[in-house]
Amino acid sequence: MAKEVGSKINLYDAQAELEKSQSQLASDRGQLGETQAELDQSLSDKRKAVEQFLTQKSTAMMRPRPSTRLKRIWRTQGLPRKSMASFKISPPPQSAKSLPPASRS
């Protein structure tokens, strides 16, 4: 009889330990799911940032760059950088040699 009581106590202890372990396992699985969701969100944010960076860089690379002549004009006229984008170069004046013969006087 005492042996049976000892076995039952051990069984109850084992069942309590099993329930405790199962509860801890469920909690750990929940934390794992939350951590995985946070990791997925971080990777998504990183991917978006990289795509945005590449889009900005490719857009910047597609913009026409000012010619050397234009840069020289900007330097000599002392234009601020912000006005460079709206600055237009007029064509060089035509010399008398390049005018058609009928317009010479």
C-alpha cells in the first residue's frame, strides 16, 4: 500500500511537472511567433529602405548633368547652386561670317 501511495505521489508530481513544461512551451512558442513577426517587419522595413535608396539614386543618375561649359558660366557669373537648375544658356551670337549673304550690309 505504501508503495502504491509513493507511486501515485510520483505520478502526480510528474503530471504537475508535465503541465508546467507544457505551459512554458506554449509561452515560448508565443514569444517565438512574436519575435518572428518583429523580424519579418524589420526585414520588410529594410527592404523598403533599400528600394527607396536605389530608386532615389537611379533617379539622380538619370538627371542630365550640367556640361563643362555650363559649369564654367556658373562659376564666372557667381550664380548660387539653387539657381543653376533654372539657368538657361543662350546660343552664342552669330558672327557676320555665319549670317546669310542677303542680311549683310
